Amino acid sequence: MTSLRSLTALIVEPQSGMRANLHNMLNLCGITKIDHAVSSGTAIRPLKNKSYDLILCEYDLGDGQDGQQLLEDLRHNKLIPLWTVFIIVTAERVYEKVVSAAELAPTDYILKPFTADTLLDRIGKAIEKRTAFLPVYHLMEHGNLHEAIEICQVGEEKYRRYATDFMRLRAELHVILGEAEAAEAIYQALLATKVVAWARLGLAKTLFMQQKFGEAEMLLKTLVEENSKYMDAYDWLAKTHVAIDQLPEAKEVLAGAVAISPHAVRRLRKLGEVALETGDVETAEKSFQKVVAKAKYSEFRDPEDHVRLIRTLVKKGDTQQASTVIRDMEKSLNNIDKTPACRAFSSALVQTELGNAEQAAQDLAVAVAACRQTDGISNDMKMELAKNCLHHNLDEGASEVMRDVMSNAADETALAKAMKVFEQAGRRELAEKVAKESRKQVVELVSSGAEKAKQGDFEGAVALMTAAVRKLPENPQVVFNAAVAVLKYLENVGWDNQRGEQVRGYIESARRLDPNNPRLAPLGELYQAIQKKYGIKPPSIS
């Protein structure tokens, strides 16, 4: 067995006695570099600056967020690397509930009570498997996905006991790259040898990517019927219904999933959004209330959740409760950059419902100005803000906000949705004008960055395109050209670790936004060539 002495570990456990017990067990396993956290919040803070080989986390954290939710927050916000071993410690009485409803599985579960020998065995097996996958994880962390696929194929032959796991990861890499047909072939090969739910789900994802929505829907319905607690299947079935404009069906699927697994904030939020769009105010209100309540315990709170609840309450006519939620937002989220824009827009919604048009218009103007100065406000909120500006004849404010939304549209579907805001207000001509201005804005941004690089001002080009991505993070053209700007900087100025991480993130985003872009492969190859030029290797891991 691989020596565990060099491993670093984090124990997340609220009870001091159990914390000490786990610490002693890890010592007996040979692990001595150990940090402690007593809650999800105190765990996240060090993880923003430090990575661990092993996280041993109690399921019942007692602070409103359980170990499973913490894991999902950490993965979703990319606070732990792929190679971190995450083990959830749980009591036997809740084990079935925890495992069956887990959307994102940890490395392992361990049932209390257990001995140091049991813990040593579990950690040893997890580290042994991690060692086999480390070369792939390194390549993935550095954005070298095609090379990672090749190493997966090597791993299938070298480590026969992990062959299925390597095939699964290889298929997932093809999905990330937008290579749906290649991923589909792997999932079909896996299903030819044995029927596994995750392979059928993967196959459904590839069908969705190829816009074969009917086939995807049938497969996902079968998955849900056969395993009523397979939460990922519910999410993709709902996503498929939304894609073919079957919102009532999507709401029903999400409601069923929430009934089984009521703690997943992102799913609750989606249920609220779909319910509100279908006019089911009661379900929307309940969902958003739960989102706001549960997010209270997360380090990743978003004032837009308060706005969603306020919109629902206003639609219901409950301005008194909406005002209470605004006060809670001001009090509990006053340190977040987005809060001023969210507060002003929320106030405008309440004032409009109360018939105070003049005050509503003033609040909308404040919200527009706050959006101008704040990054990270979602396109959905901006579109709602623009709708209300148009309602109050604030064409200039609506145009300013929607210019950014259109510039930030990921594809034609997103652009059509933005155009619809104006069209529903009877302002087709304004929609066309703003769309033209948004296209011009993007062209000018990209051209300015390219011109700076051409003149040898590589740092200036990076600064300009970095600001452009902050403003338009969903525009594939902007993100792609930001990656180009950073690569030219690295190629001509020299390697910089921070810039290296920055460009890797841009390449990942470009793949997500436009996976079929034929220029992505040369972009990735240039990144790898620059790494080799400067002798850059993945960081060593214990």
C-alpha cells in the first residue's frame, strides 16, 4: 500500500470529541499533517487558499448545511482539485437516504462506528485508485483534454480493475469537448457489456447534445421509472422538457425530484424559476423561500435569490412580505457587490405594485446605474430589469441593460430570448437597434484587444480582454479572444502562473460555450506548446 505519511488532511466535524477521535485514527494511519474545521463555513475558508489530499467530513454538520451539500458547493465552485479524496462519515440510520439521493458522490462513505483499521483500508484503496488516475487529473487541470483522453485509454489497459472508470472518464471528457458522437460510442460500448444507470444517463446527455430530444426524453423517463432516486436523471429530464418548451412537464419532474431530495439549492432554484414562468406562484414562492433559507448557511450566497422571491411575492400581491425580504437582503448581504442593484430593482418592483410610478422609476434608474458598475449580475435579472424599464418608458435604461445582455448572449437562442423582451413590449425597432449596437460593441472590444497585441502591448491586450470577459462572460467570441490574448502574452513576455491559470479557465469556458468551434483544438495545442516551451509541468502531489 502507498505510504500515507506525506498526505495532508482536513477533518470537518462539529463535535470536538469526534474530531479528536478522527484525528487520532488518522495519526494511527500515519497521517500527521491535519487541519480541523467545525462547519461548512470554516472548511471553505482555508480551502480557498489551500488544497488537501484527504477531506474527512461528517454528514450531519448541524449548521444548516450537510456534508453532501458542502461537497457539491466545493465541486461547483472548483475549490477542491480532482485528486482530493473526499470521504463522508455518516450514521447507518441515514446512510441509505444519503447515498440514494446524492447527486455528486464523494470518493467513499464510511459508517459509524468504525475502527482505525477500517479507515486505513478505505483511505488506502482511495489513494491507490487516485494514483492510477493522477496523470489524467494533471492533464485535465492544465486543460490538456485530448491528451487526457489518450492517457485514459492507456489506463484502461494498464489498470484493468479500473477499466470501466477510465472509460467513463474518457466519455465525460468527450462530452466536455463537445464531441457527442465519440462519447455516445463509449457509452454504447459500456452498455453492451453491462447495464449501468450512469452509462445510460451519459448516453442521454450525448443525445441531448445532438438535439435528439425525443430519444433523450424516452431514455431519461425510463431511468427515473426504474430508479426513483436517481437525481441526475430528473435534472436532465427537466432540462430536456425545457429545451422542447414543455415547461409544465419540467415543473412536474423537478417537483418530484425536490420531494425526494429537498436540500439541493440549485434544483430548488430551477423549480422556482420554471414554476414562476408557468404561473404557479405558490410553488415558486415555496421554492424560493427554501432557497433563501438554505443559502443562508452557504459561503456562496447570492442576493439574486432574494430578488426571485420578491418577484414572486409581488406577483402574488404581497408587498408587505416583499418589503420584509428586501430588509433581510440589506441586512444580511450588504457586503456583496451585487446587493445595491438587487435592492434597487426589488424596491422598484414593490413600488410599481403599490402604484408609486415616480419612485419606481427612480429605483429603476439606480438599479441600471448599479448594473453598470457591477460584474456578475445574471442575464435573467437584467432582462427583468429591462422589462420594467420599458413598462415605465425608460427606454434608455432598458437599452443600456439589454445591450450588455445581447452582447453576452451565448448563442442564437439566448439572443432570441433577449429580443423577445422588446418584442413583448411592442418595441421591435428598438430590439433591432440595440442588437446592432451590441454586435458593434463586441467587434470593437475584440478588435481593440487584437490591435494592442499587434502593437506589442500584450499586457494592455490582456487587461482589456480580462475586463471584457468580466462584463460578457457568456459571449464565446469574447472568451475565445481573451484566451488568445493571454496566450500571446505568455508566448512573448514569459510564463506567469497566474496567467496560466487564467487562460486555462478561458479555454474551459470557450469549450463550454461553443464546443463545436473548430479553432478550439489549435488553441489548446498552442497552450500545450507554450507550456512545453517554458518547461511547465503539473504541480507535484503527495
